[in-house]
Amino acid sequence: MAIPPLPPRPSTGGVSGDFQLPALDDAAAQPAQPGNSAFGDMLGKALDSLSATQVDAASQSQALATGQASDVSSVVMSVERASLALQVAAQVRNKAVEAYQDIFRMQV
């Protein structure tokens, strides 16, 4: 019994063995400009905001403990806002670490 021949290979669109990767655009090779928002800047601003929220909650709770604050509900809201912000930051960190570990375990 004879084996039938393989069908012809599909065209590769003119790609030959001497194919070279195109050069990167100049815009992609340049670092972020001051007008552009880089990921590190965004992360720094988010951490500054988290820190400010924590400081505000601490100062309001201290004012409540010393009897200087009269509105208990605003203090509770501030403390809960700080608690939720910290929980979100922890979850974002956990997801980033998990993604890094997934990439590290990826086989090439």
C-alpha cells in the first residue's frame, strides 16, 4: 500500500529564509516623556493616596479618642475608607505577585 503525497504547503506570504525583524519605532525606544503617564508614576501616586488616606483615618480616630471630634460617623467612614483602600492595595499586590510567578514558571 502506497502512502499518498502530502498536500502542498500554504504560502508564507513571501517570507523567505532571510527574513529580518523590523526595527523598533523611535517612539517605542524613547523613555516616557513628562507629559506621559508611566506605570511607575501611577503606582507612586496610588501609594501616596493610600498613605494620605491612612494618615487621615489615624488623625480622625485620634481626635475622636481625645474628645476633639464630634461627628462619629465621619470618623467611622474615614477609618472604613482607609481599611478598604488597604485591602484593595493588598489584593493588587497579591495579583501582581501571582502574575509574576506565573510568568516565571512559564516554559519557553
